[in-house]
Amino acid sequence: MESVQAFMLALLDVGDRLTRLVDNLIEGYVESAGCSEDEATAEILTMIFGTTSVRLATVPPADFERATELLRRAFTVVLADVEAAAELARRRELPNHATSTHGRPL
């Protein structure tokens, strides 16, 4: 259980840091190059993909596949719990209200 918690904390930390870094790089690129945000995004992502591809080239592809699987699985678990909590809240608000097959109010 501790390893799952450590993984989730690292995932949230790295995701937050990486998102803020990329946003700042895009903003700076737009200002310095005078291009659109879409163009800046494409350039920054190309840079990031290139840098990580070179620096992480020695990591076996199977490790990336497993890491990607864990990331997606973690997101799926969190999303499922959030959806279940939302459904429970809807049922508490509207206890006699009919729902669709997806659990959403009709």
C-alpha cells in the first residue's frame, strides 16, 4: 500500500511540475518568438520529446510500456471513484429520480 501511495504522490507531483513547466515554456516562447500558442506548443513538445528520447534511450521499451500502463490504470481508478461518488451524490439529492443505464438522471 505504501508503494502505491508513493507512486501516486510522485505522479501528482511530477504531473503538476511538468504541466507548469510546459505552460511557462510555451508562454515564454510565444512572447519571445511572437508566434501563436499552437505553434509554441508544437515547438515545446517537439523539444521535450527530443530531449527525453535522447536522454532516456537506454531505458528498455518494456519499462515505458509498463509505466504507461500504470499511469493509465491509476487515472482509471481515480476517475471511477469520482464517478461513483458523483452518482452517490446524485442519488442522495434525487432519491426517487429515474436514471439512465449510465447512472445519469433522465
